[in-house]
Amino acid sequence: MRPEFFNFCLSTYSDEERDNKLNELAIRMAALKVRNPAKKDAQFEPMWGEIEYERRNLSKSVDDRTVGIVYEGFNLQRLYLELIKPRFRSRLRSEVQ
């Protein structure tokens, strides 16, 4: 069975890179949160508490994560793709086909 997505992607980085990537990921996830569905293209600067929430949530196991936040889908998809290192992307394509 394949490991959980975020843990797998983060495990491919060194300890220092992993911490930096986790911080970057938390900031980007907080910025992708949909605050008002009627204004889907609204841009905002995430607050410190939102970033910390995302960092804590990403650090938890899948079963312990909080659910119920809506994220902007296309940019979230792009973020997921960017997390996968290029050497793993080609392997994923061959498994899907």
C-alpha cells in the first residue's frame, strides 16, 4: 500500500528541506482556503493562525486530521503536482495508464 500522500512527498526531502517545504505548504494551503464561495477568485493573505493550523494538520496522521475546509481545487491540484518530485511523476503516469 502506498504511504499517505503528504508524508510520502515530504519524506523525499532532507530534514531541513522537509521543514521548509512543510512551512511553504502550510502557507500555500492556508491561501487556498475558500472563504466566500461567491467570490471564488478573491485573493487574500492568510493569517498566522491559519498557517499554523495547516502546519499542525499536515503534521498529523491521516486519521487524526481535521476535515471540513474547502480549498480552491485547480490551484490545490497544482500544489499537489508540484509536491511530487519529477522522478516520481513519470512512475505515477505509468501506474495510472
